[in-house]
Amino acid sequence: MKIITANRLQDGAVIYLGAGDEWVVSQADAATYSDADAKSALGAAHARVKEITDAYLVEVDEGGALSGRERLRESIRREGPTVREDLARAEI
């Protein structure tokens, strides 16, 4: 299973492609794709250049939770640097 994540052009926030082809800020609301469907959905996301940048696929388990080494990378990307709390991302 995979989800699609990107950064919103307006403010750089981490977003996910949700149901109904809408961008959402919560990973829990992200639509999941089978391996077969993920590439075409990613291609469609890449075409939305006026909304997002750097869309890519992230592996998730059956429950939608991040799996493997991507868990740490995505948490840092979503929440900000790990060295100082004052550099963390503000709530969206």
C-alpha cells in the first residue's frame, strides 16, 4: 500500500492526497493506493504544479501507518528539525 505526499506551494506545508483527489494535512486522511494504482495517481499529482511540489509515494502498512525507515524521515519532514523545539513547524 502507498500514499502520496507533497509540499503545498503556498506555504511549504506537508500534505497528502486524500479521497476525492483533495489535498489534506493529516496523514490519517490520506488515500491509500495499491502498487498497481499508485504510479498513475502519482503521475496525476505531478501534473498539479500550481498546487504542490515534490510529490512522491510513501509505503504504508495495511492500517495506513508508515512502515520501515520512512517513518523517521516523514516525521522529521512533517514536524521540523529534531535539534531544537523552537524550530519545529507551527500548527497548520
